[in-house]
Amino acid sequence: MKLVWSPETASKAYIDTVKSCQLYHESGVAELVSAMAAGWNARFIVETWSLGGATATSVGLAVASSHTNGRHVCMVPDERSSLAYVEALEEAGMSRPEVIVGEPEEVMDRLNGIDFMVVDSQRKDFSRVLRLAKTSNRGAVLVCKNANSKSASSFKWRSVVDDGSRRLVRSVFLPVGKGLDIAHVATTSSGGISSSGKGKRRWIKHVDRQSGEEYVIRK
């Protein structure tokens, strides 16, 4: 399986996020991320957040999940962050969000099939969270916001896929807000594709009905 882009859904989520985020007066990060999540028809959206962080992007992800009928989960480090996050989204008119409190190892072990994820590069553990993420069989889009931060200066997407279970399809850095570092990764465990990009080949035998000759094709 692979991700399939829907421009119509992306457009609807973008417009609704613009309306929902009018009070924030921030950059277009929320609108862009919302359009991406909805356009890729993300059914399981996960983000990280901690006390003091901006919530415009969270609103955008909530909007996207409403358009895809998906699940939107926020991972926070403590109860104070959880309460502040829920309050902020409810003030923005969003339905009560699903929040999970805990350390990355504990939380990620409970979240399977992620196909869209947003992490804050200002968190010191953001790269560890990405490595622990259990992406869906159809692949996933991973987004690092605030990518201009010091903690993200040495980050490389290869470090996220070096265990061989995922393959980096493409990545791009966008100078939106404080920087968005975005990657599309493919899950390789079911497809037999190694992290180096060299997939397992199969030899398929064919028989010419007229001549009776046999030949093989490497697929």
C-alpha cells in the first residue's frame, strides 16, 4: 500500500484551519500541516506537545482528523501539559482531544499504525520519538516543526530509518514558520525492501504459448 494524495480534502482542511486559527495570528504552519495530513488521508495522526508550546498546529491536526475520520493523539510529558493542551483546544472550538501522558518508550509502544506525525524539534527527545514511532504499512509522513532550533541542527532523517524497518522515500525542508523538516518514509518489513533501497527480487517464469519456449523475468 502507499499514500494517495487527495487535493480536495487537503483544500477543505486548509480553509477550515484558516478559520479556526484566526485568533492565533501566527504563520501558515498550522494550515500547511493540516492540509498535508488531510490530503494524505491520514487515519492516525500523532503529535508531541509540552507546556508552553504553541497549539495552532494542534488545531490544524484536529481539523485534518475530522476530515479523514481519523484518530488524533497528542503525546505529552506530564499532567500539567495535558490539562493545558486540552484547555487550549477546547477554547479553539475543537472536540476534547485524546492525550497520552508518559515517556516516549512507554507511549509509542501503545501507538501502532501511525501515518502522520508531527514532533517539536525544540524537544531534546524529538529524534528518539521519531525512531520509536510505529508507522503504518502504507508508510507515513513525519514532520519536525521548529526545525531551525539548536536541537535540530545535527538531525538527519537517516538516523530515523537506520534500523532497516523503514526506507526514506524523500525529504524536504520548508522555510515556513521556524522551519518544517518533512519526510515521507515507507515501511519495509512487509515489502522486503532494505534500508539501502535495494529490494528483494523475484524471478518469474513465463511460457510462450506459440513457441513453447520458457523465459524468466526479474521483477
